[in-house]
Amino acid sequence: MTNREANAVTLRPARADDEEFIHTVYGSAREQELAMTPWDEAQRTAFVRFQSSAQQRYYQSAFPDATQDLILYDGEPIGRLYIDRREDEIRILDITLLTAWRGQGLGTPLLRELMAEAAQTRKRLTIYNESHNRSRTLFERLGFTPTESDGVNILFAWNPGD
């Protein structure tokens, strides 16, 4: 862990007035892809808003019971965490930190809390991760194993007792 304290990381439910921040988080996850486009800033912003809104509608429609939380550091939003708790599985739908907050060990305590919940409820913990996404090393380090792949996305799973 760097000089940042993990106990300064908290969650709070996302609210309607968080929409702009949620767009920003989505855009931060797509920075590298967008940098390769010939688009100007206005086009990139429009694309991010459109895609982020579409993703939000999909999550709300496909996973109506999922929790959608903002990740806070000392009360300031730095990311998002969406979880769908199922009968036999806890599915991480999305965990994304703003670029400036990545690689500082702040996601690890959140994942460990979910692992503890999975162990307590005897459910497996899963997440789809893009094969090129560097966070896959975090999941592997924590004991998640790849269970399936479509060539782009890999389903990682952690089972209590593994």
C-alpha cells in the first residue's frame, strides 16, 4: 500500500445527482481507447455520455436488484462499485477507479471485503475483466482464477475455501 490509507475508503449508494461523476468514471476507463480516435474533445465527451448512459440503462434493466455505489476516499468520490448478489454468487458488475487513484492499493480492501462476504455466505465471487485490463493481475494475486473467456472478456472467480 502506498501512503494512502485503505480505511479512508468507503462506499455510498449512487444518487441521481451523481450522473456527471459516473460519466467521468466511465470515460476514465476508456481513456486509452479514446486517445486513438481522431475525435475532438466535444466528440469524445458526447461518445462517453452516450455510452455511459447506455451502460447505466443496461445495468438497471439486466440487474435491477444490484447495488450501485460510489467509492469514496475521505468522502470524495473516486470510483464506482456495482454488485449483483445472486442466490449462489456475488457478481462484481463493475469496479472502476478514476485514473489518478489506480494502482494505489485502494481496490484491494474492497475486494477483500467482498471475499469475506462470499466466504460468510458460501457464495462464489465473480467478475468479468477485459483480457487487456491490467487489473487482472490484482484478481489473480487475490486468488481469483479464470474460468471462461470469449476472447475479449475473462470471467474470474473466487471460491471460498480455494
